[in-house]
Amino acid sequence: MNPAEPSIAIKPQEAAVASAPAVSPAPAKAESLNTKDMRRILASSFVGSAIEYYDFMLYATAASLVFNKVFFANLGPGFALFASFVTLAAGYIARPLGGVVFGHFGDRLGRKKMLVLSMLIMGVGTTAIGLLPTTAQIGLAAPIALVLLRLVQGIAVGGEWGGAALMAIEHAPRKHRGFAAAFANAGGPAGAVLGTLALSLFAALSGDDFLVWGWRVPFLLSALLIVVGLVIRLKVAETPSFQRLQEAGEKKKVPLVDVLRNNPRAVLLGLAATTAFFVCQAMTTVWGVSVAIENGADKNGVLNIKAGAAVLTLIVCFYSARLSDRIGRRQVLIGASLLGAVLAYPMLVLINDGTVWGFALAIVLGNGLVQGFLYGPIAAYVAEQFPARNRYTGASVAYQGASMIGAGFTPMIVAGLSLAAGGGIWLITAFWVLIMLGAAAAVRLTPEGTSRDID
């Protein structure tokens, strides 16, 4: 060493840092929602969810109006409708399975891959329902095949929501996470509008044409919609949160085991909170539709009102999501749950009124306002309860578990409660109020996630 040069002692940890390979910086999140990339991401979440829920909710409307006459015509009217709702429930039962399977691979392989796959599976299942022969043509094989295809739909939509919500949330800046996630949620009512209007259009066919072939056309149109959705989704980049996990080289865990071991409270409370939204949806848009029509309301009028209420749900969803970014998810969700408990009895009276306008007022209150305020913040609320490494799985298990309980079983539960009460609504009112109060309590017990660093 040259004596003129100062001696520099290098500490062991500094040497280790100096010799470590360079790591590329983690991808930066967007600073605003109004950028080209964020607009594409939000459009992907919205359009993709709308198409998948078009397929899924189209089945719900057809279960109220068609399947009891086409696949269960050999049963009495009451039992046929019950059997039709059982097949509807099959899709909701499969949703948690879809959430677990797609969540597992979404947490290990990436959010984007699972979104593309879920859309392909949904398109195949829905198109196949449109081609399915009736019970009169192939006997018992028809309802069995219907249930299996409904299970396919459930698995697909069970994987859809988690990916679409995380794609928006994990790309968005912290102060806009609730509003960004609402684009994934808003696809639900948008798809319901499309599905209801498509079925309503063909329900206007004269004679038996609707039951013979008209109901099939909206299901077959799914094939075209899926192509549109895939084109949009393939252009979206993977989320920064998942890329950070990949670059960190964290040891891979089984996401479901990780969630149940480390985040069981978040799963249970998230499930209880989300159940209120799904019960409200099932009471107004599935069970309520069939009851209003059976009590004398015009079929096309009810379907058109249902579509209009879904538009209101869409508007309220965005408003409540933005409100939750300002005042917190918990305040909005608790307020909406309490409002649903207060309005439960008046809404049931209006649904049973047997008039289009009675049904219209009920669905505006229940589907438009209560459901809309619950729906807006719920995606961000659930996702913010889980760490990035198991967020797809955790959020999907909580949300899809609630869908199975709230939307899948509610029409059957309510139909049973109505029979037990001799056609009265007091048991149904108690059920609805209990669900809403339980959701408010669950949200009260969870931490506020609005300001949380989800990375």
C-alpha cells in the first residue's frame, strides 16, 4: 500500500453489502388514477367483472323464471322453484372452492394469469348452459348437467373477484384504494344489468318461444363477450405488490395454510361483514323477483325495474367507495348495515305487495341504497385485512365464503321461513335484521385499513 494513501478499514457487513448482487428497484405504484396505465387497469377490472357477472347473474334470473319450467317441470310449482334455487345455490357453494384454488395460484404465480383463466372457464360453462337439452329431451341427465355447469360457473367467479379487486387495489395509490377497488365490484351490477335486460328482451317473445329457445340466446352471447374481456385483460401488467414478493425471493408457503394459521380472525370477520351485502342482493334480486311476479306483478316490468335498480347500485357503489377513502371503510359499512336492519320490514311488505311499483320501491331501497353502500367499500375493506403474500387467498376465502352463505343459501332459507310462517314475513324480517346487525358488529371489531400500507 502506498504510505501516502490513507488506510480504510472495511467492516465485514459493509463487505457483504459491497459484494451483494444489485437488486432492481421495486415497481412503483401509480400516483394518480388518471394515467393511461391506471385507466387500462380499472377498465380491465370493471369490464372483466361485468362479463363474468353477466354470466353468473344471468343464471340467477333464469333460475327465477325459466329453469323451474324447463328442467323441473315434473314437480309442483313450489317445489320446482325450490329445486331451481338449489341449482342456483350450487354455484355459490363452488365459489369458495374457486377462491381457494385461484387464490393459491394467484398468490404463487400472479394475479393476471388467474384472471385470464377464470374468464375462459366462465365462458365455456355459460355457453354450455345455453346449449343444454331439457329434461323432456334427455331426462334426469339435464338437471344433473345443469348443476355441474353451475359448479363450473361458481369456481370461475370465485377466482374472478379476488384477482380483479387486487389488480385494482395493488396498483392504486393509497388514498384512492377504495375507489379503485370499486371498479371491480361495480362490474357485478353492470353485469346484472346486461344479463337482466338480455333475458327481459327475449322474455317478450310470444307463446312458448321464450321457454323453447329464447332464454338460450343470452347464454350463448357470453362467448362473444368473453373474447372482448380477454383482449382487454391480456394488456394489463402484473401488480407491483406481487412483483415485490417475487423480487424479495420470499420462501413460498401454502397460502391457505398461511391464512388459516396467521389470519383466521380476518377471515371470519371479513366473511361476517360481507354476508350482509350478499343477503341483501339475494333478498331483492332473486327471491324478491320470484315473489313479486307470483303475487301478480308484471314479469317484464319487474325485470326492467331490477335492471334500473342495478344502475342505481352502480352509482351508489362508486360514491360510497370514494366516501370510504375519506372517512374510512368501517363508518360506511356500519352505517349501511344499520340502515338495512331498519328498512328490512318495509322492504318485505313492498316486495309482497304484488305490484310493479311496490317492487320498484323495495328494490331501490334494498338493492340501490343499502346494497350499494355496502358494496362500494367492501373489496378494499376485505383486501386490506391481509398481507400481500396471502391476500388473494385470504380475501377470496372471506368474500366467497360470504357469497355461499349469503347469496347461495338465502333464497332457500327465506322460502323455508315463508313456509314455516304460513306465508307471513315476520321470520324473514328477523333473519334479515339479524344478518345486518351481525355484519355491523363484525366491522366494528376489525381495524380500519384505509391508511394501512398494504405492501
